[in-house]
Amino acid sequence: MKEKEKAKELVDRFYFNGIKDKEYSMQYEDGVKCALICVDEKIASAIRIKHPMNTDRMNRRVDRIVDELKKVKQEINKLQ
């Protein structure tokens, strides 16, 4: 459930619900797209941290983070 909650939180942060000014309003689908871009960037950043010189423990932690982010991405896709 944690990933589902995080997915909804990210989409809600990018979707400016209730703003009537056309210049600043976003459609829900745009909020989903922005959340997906955000998660993709977080995944890419986490992968860049992985390095052969890091300890196995650190690299396993990065792998867990990437796995969690991929689950969040799946949940965001379900919101479309």
C-alpha cells in the first residue's frame, strides 16, 4: 500500500486541482506524466549511485530503492 499512497501523493503534487487560472492549471493526465518523469529521474539518479567501488551493502540498498520506485511507477500508471 505504501507505493500506492506515494504514487497518488506525487500525482496530486503535480496536478494543480482547484486553480481556475488557465495559465497555471494542469489536467490530471499532465500531473500523471509529470509524476512519471519525476520517478524516472529518481530511478536514474539511484542507478548512478551504484558503483563497483561501493560496498555490497550500499549497492543492495540502491537495488531496493530502485525496486520500490519501479513499484511506485506501476501504481502511477494505474492512475491513468
